Amino acid sequence: MGFIISGEELAVALAPVAVYWIYSGVYVALGSAGALDRYRLHSRRDEETKNMASKKDVVKGVLLQQAIQVAISLAVLKQDGGDDGVETGQASTPAAAAAAAAALLGVAARFGVAMVVLDTWQYFMHRLMHASPYMYQRFHSRHHRVVAPYAFLTETLSGAAAFLASGMAAAFFALATVKGIDDHCGLMLPWNPLHAAFGNNTAYHDVHHQRGGGRRNLSQPFFVVWDRLLGTHAGYVVLATKDGGLEAKAMEDYRHVA
């Protein structure tokens, strides 16, 4: 039997890619609006002068990763039978309502497991990338040529393990994609619910992208537990800048200049 891809499987594999470009496009549009400049962690001048990789180079790298991601997703879906683990239908009886509630709890539990798996995978792979000169130069240096991150900078391959753990391919991958974009968006919006829910946010990860920050704040995209446990955690403070924007500083750096 050949490797035949159904329309449903293709839709599931491509959904996170669509979410990626739509959501990052929203952030690019927001970042272009002068009304939100007061929430920017980096000025437009920073993007032009500090970044060693152009937006075009970043987009090319992301497209390559997404092509590999889609291939992995399709392979996993074929192995898994294409079920995303989410049942549909209306509860019309108390028993059905109870079953639906239990199913929702199961979904929440799988999401929780997937978050832990993704964070664990990401932390140790990320740390390896910075500890090994070969791994850094070969695979990760392009990501760090961007000091003032773009919304579409986030790497997309590290979700494969969590993809398997969640049992809900498209749903979890879309959530992880949205969270990764948030971490790289460069806008510290006060009404962002993901910033309220997670300490690992755009300011936290911005510290990692600053010069000298490669060994700090390696955790992403959800929690900061591994950073705290393994001594790579750096607290941060968000300060107003003279040009009316914001700046994230590692707490230890802030103490040196305060």
C-alpha cells in the first residue's frame, strides 16, 4: 500500500503552519502600528542596526523548518491513524454530559503532559545547542543573529515529541506555535493573556537573545522550571526607555547599573 495522504490528514498537518503565519502576521501588523510603540522591547532602529539576519533570511529558515515539520506530522498521523483525540458531538443526557466532562479533563491532562514534554525537550536541546560549538554554529547561530526578535523568528521543529505526547496533533501544535510567536514578538502587551498565564514571556526570552544572554533563560515555550532547577534562570525587569518604548534587562545586569 502506498503512502496516501487524505485531505483531513493534510489539513491537520498544515493547520499549525497556517496558524503560525496568521498569528505572526497579526504581530507584524501590530508592531508596525505607531500606537503600540510604547510596548515595544526594541525600537525600529534596533531591528535595523542590531540584527545580523534579515527578515528574508529568517523567513527562509522558518519555511525550511516548516517543510520538515509537515513531513514529520504526516508520518505521525499515518502511524497514529489520523485521530486528533478530540471527540465531537453534543451531550444530550446526564450520562453523556458526564462523559463529555471526563473527556475534557482528559484533554486538559494530555495538554499538561505535552507542555511538560515540550518544555523538557526544548530546554535540553536548547542547552546542548549553546554548549556545543559545532551544534551552535551548524543549527542555532542563525536564530541568534537576531538580537531584536521578529514575531516569526520562533523555531518550529522542537514540538515533535510533544506532538506525539498530546494525542491532539493540530490543537496542541497550534497552541505551542502561538506561544512561541508570543515569546518572540517583541511586544510586552499588558492585556496579553499568555503573558498573564506564563512567566515565560517575550521579556523573559528577550533576555536570552541579548548579547551575553546565551546561557540564560533557556526554557521555552511554557514554563521556567528547568531554568530554576539547573541554574540558568535570570529574573528580569522591564524599564521605560527615553524613546518611549520598553527595555527588558536581566536583574543582575540591572543591579550593576542601578
